[in-house]
Amino acid sequence: PVVSDLLQRLGETRPKNIALDFIDIRAPEIPPGTLPSILLKASVRGASEMAASEVAAYQEILKDDPVLGPKFDTVEVTSSTRDVTNGRLHVEILIKFRPPGKPAAKPAAKAGAKA
């Protein structure tokens, strides 16, 4: 994807209590055959339980997004720490791109949804 479009969409999908502090787009240079990935470092406002819920919701937003979701293979939180000085939750989210030719995962049925 075009980097500017990717950055814009990451910002558009971001919940208001999550600030993206750092975005590292990792190119697949070494080792050969490695797929690109994105590391998001973010700060989340709110009490611990609410902040953790916001992060989980953002993971689902990214997975289910009609623009970004089909491009991603995995979206996972790799680090989560509470900053006691400012009360924010600092998280790292690692997004791995889908390998070429691998079909997109079907969205999971939501609880309470009728089949």
C-alpha cells in the first residue's frame, strides 16, 4: 500500500483515547522472504480496564477495517505497560502483512449475531 494512504487510514480508524506516538514501517529486506510489518507505539488515556478495552477494540477495528483488514495477516499487542507518572497505558501493536496469495480470514461472528 501507499505509505501516505496507510498512515491516513491508521489515523482515521484510531479511537480518540489512543494517541499514535510512533509508527515503524518495516521493509522486508532481511532476511529474504520476510514480509513487511508495522509497529505502532501508542499511549492510551483512561483507567487501566478502560484503556485495555480501548486497545482490544482498536485491534478489532484494524482487523475488521474494509480497507486495511484484508492486507493484514495478524494484529497483536506485543507490549503493554502503565506509566504511573501520567496514568497512561503504553502499548506496542505489531501488524504483519498477509503473504501474497493467502486468502483473507473470514470475520468472526459477533456475539448475539444471527446466522
